Amino acid sequence: MVAAVAQVVPFSPNRRAVGWWLIALALLVAAMVVVGGLTRLIGSGLSITEWHPVTGAIPPLSAEAWNSEFAKYQHIPQYLLEHRGMSVAEFKTIYWWEWTHRFLGRFIGFAFLLPFLYFAVTRSIARSDWPRMVLLFALGGLQGFVGWWMVESGLETRVSVSQYRLAIHLGVAILLFGALLWTALDYLRLPAPLPRNESKYRLRPFAWALVALVYVQMLLGALVAGLHAGFIYNTWPSMDGRAFPEGAFAGAPWWSDFFEDAGLAQFDHRIVAYVLVAGTAAFWLAERRSHRQDALLTSANALAAIVLLQIALGVATLLAQAPLPLAALHQAVALAVFAAALWNAFELSNRTPFVAVQRIL
């Protein structure tokens, strides 16, 4: 067997700086996802009824400004049907959660743009990589637009946002998180290419299938959250003594219950979790039997451990009826599962020979 050969020289410090900057951005996106989940659980996502990307960064600074914001909130269904009689002080509590969530999004924009300009001017980011970075920035901007589109769904006739738009909002955030992480790994670690007939390449489709499965599972979690399905069937492994939720497929058309029925949404989330555990165990066993101690085995070990932790957290969150600390931790660990699955795929990616130079031109 003849292995592919690549000439590798030490990384430039600036290249590593770019990688760690992207890691920091990915962590900020993860924090924003968790804060967004808490915002939804607290019921504060609709407290700011307008979207002003620039001037909205300034919160109310006077009693008159607070009264004005509160008056706008008093016209939407959530206030009229659920929070009627709320005081201005109570409104401030939910307002600050949503303002923090939006401010974090704005902060991430600046945390991307300013360092990128510095790295581009100093040539730490090659000109050929500029389109890739611009695409990342555009994906972040899309996330802000989708967030407002989601909020709009709860301002006219609903008391909460659409579960479909919530899932799309989360889905775009996960894509941004994954794109940042993958790009960071490219900058921090450029592995020499493996031989095309290396046995571990057989696991590559399996690794990507796990990434897709984790992504789908997180979207199903968004449907569970949007339908408040974590507050029903709070038993495990049965669903209040049943194997299947009561009244499923009673809607018209029947298939809409996959997205509209809270019990069925929770059932789907449970089943995909079991499939994910089985798939992760199979991948871990295949890796242990096939390879030496390498980065791929390390990533497989990490994925297996985090998936087990996530299952335990999911069960605990369900049994406790989704208290805030457990729900937030469950969402944070879900991102860690996705990151570990993506790391697996990165380790199995087929790369062409390269030369890493001290200065990126």
C-alpha cells in the first residue's frame, strides 16, 4: 500500500489565530442558541414587537420609552390572552431576555467583521478564502432575518411563534455553527491526506449520516419546543403507560400530525434518539476494531460519551417537565453532539496534498 505524501511545514501563528477566532465565534453562536432557548421557555420572545437592526441595539432609557414599548406589547395576542394585567416591571423582565438575545446577535456580527478585516489586511486569511468568509457573514445575517420572520408569526393571531419557523431558525443557527467549526478545523489542523484505499474511508458515509441524523434530531427538538410537547407524557420509557401517543393521526391530513400533534412530535424525538444511540455505538465499535489510536478514534470516543450524556439529560428533562436549567443544558449538549459528529466527518474528509507555509499569501 502506497500512502499519499504531503509536504507539511509548521503553521503560521496568524493562521492558528484565525482558527481560534472562528472557534470563539462558534461558541458565541452556541451561546446565542442557548439564550434563544431560554428566551422561548420564559415566554419573552415576543416582548419586542419591532425589528430595527441598528437603532434596536439601544434599549429603553426612560420611563416614557418603557411605557411606549409596553404599549406595543399590549396589542399582541400573547399579552391579551396570557399576560393581561402584567406590570411594567414584569414586562421589563421578559424584555431584557429578548433584548439580550438580539444584542448577542449584533455582537457576533461585529465579532466577525472587525477581526476579518484585520486578518484580511494582514494576509492571515488568503484572498482565495475571502468568499468563504463572506458566505459565513451572510449566513449570520440570514439568521437575523429568519429570527425576525419567526417573531412575526406570533404577533398577529398566535400567542407563541410558529413551530415551523422556530425549527427553521434553529436549523440556520446550526448550519452557521457547523460552518464556523469546520472552517476553524481547516485552519487549526490540516491533516496529511490518507490513501484512498485506507479502510477508514469506508466509514465516511456513515459519519456524514450521523451528522445528518443529529441535525434532524435537533430540528425535531425545535418542534417539541414549539408545540410545548416537553410538558406532556412526562414518563419514560413509556408515554404515560403507552408505547404510542394517544390520538395521533387524528388530524386532517393525517401526515400533518407529525408537525402539529405534540404527542407525536415527542414520540418522533424519542425514536430518533434511540436510532442515534444505535448508530453512534455502531460507528464507535467499527472505529475501535479498524484503527489505531488516532484523532478519528478520539472524536468517536467523544461523540459516544456526549451522546450518552445527552440521552440522560433528555430523560431527566422530560421527567422533570423541562425546568429551565435542565432544558438549557440539554440544548447546549445537543450542540456538543453536533460538533463531535462534525469532527468525525472532518477526520474522514478526503483532502488533496497541500503545502502549509509560514505566511499565507
